[in-house]
Amino acid sequence: MSLSQLAPIADVLAAIAVILSLIFLAYELRQNRKQSELANWRDLLESLSTFKGLSNDIEFSEFLERAEQDYHALTTAEKRAFGMYLEQGIHIIGNFAKHNDTILNKLVGMEGALRSLLRDLLNNKGARAWWVETKPKGRFMPQTYVMVDTALDQYTTD
């Protein structure tokens, strides 16, 4: 067999090798995307766990109880602390809600769990009073206002 006869076979083999390389590259990219999603979810879960763990401090938990009952009775510093606590919770819950839609096989039931978390965080007199004071300040993204207002509209105060 001459070299000119082997050239078409070599071209076909080269084309097959390129196609196989592209398939392998696509597979690797998909695996990397999955690993990245899992890492993002682990980070979100860790931030939620840390946030929830703040109430393990009994003194802080007692402060939260006071703040939830009567926001207006708090000192200026306590109002700031309570507000930052609520903002942190809203942002963490909002990130879960935002990223759940980006996953191909999103976590079924996550929306209900997120609504419950947000309800538990905001469904008290103190958080509602804080929201009335904070909402006009414009510190959240538009979708966050919708999420919080929806949560507050769906549930009544204790």
C-alpha cells in the first residue's frame, strides 16, 4: 500500500480522534460543573449552619427573643445587631433560592423549606417592625424585596 492510499485512512482516524477528544472534553467539563455546583452548595449549607448556630449562644438567643417581641424597645446598637442578623439570614436564604434554579436536577422540596426558614426568621413582631424601618433604605436587590414581602404577606404575626 502506498502513502497516498493510506492518507484517507489517516484522515478518518484523525477525525475520529478529534471527535473522541471533544467527547472526552465535554465529559470533563460536565464533571467539573457538577463538582463546582456541589462545592457551591456545601458553601451555602455551611453559611446556613453557621448562621443557625449563632443561636447556640444562650445570651444571643435571649437577645433574639427580646428583639423578636419588641424591636422598638431595643437600644440603637441592639437594633443594628438584630438588623444585621436578619439581613444575613435573608441573604443566605435568598442565595439558596437563587441557586436552586441553576441546578439541572434542582433539589425537590427546597422551595418549601426555604419559605419555612424565611417565615421562621421573619414571622415575629420585631422582624416586621425592622422590615418597615429597613425596606425604604434600599439595601436589597429587587427580588429580595419580593421574596420578603411575599413571606410576610403569607403569614400573620404571632
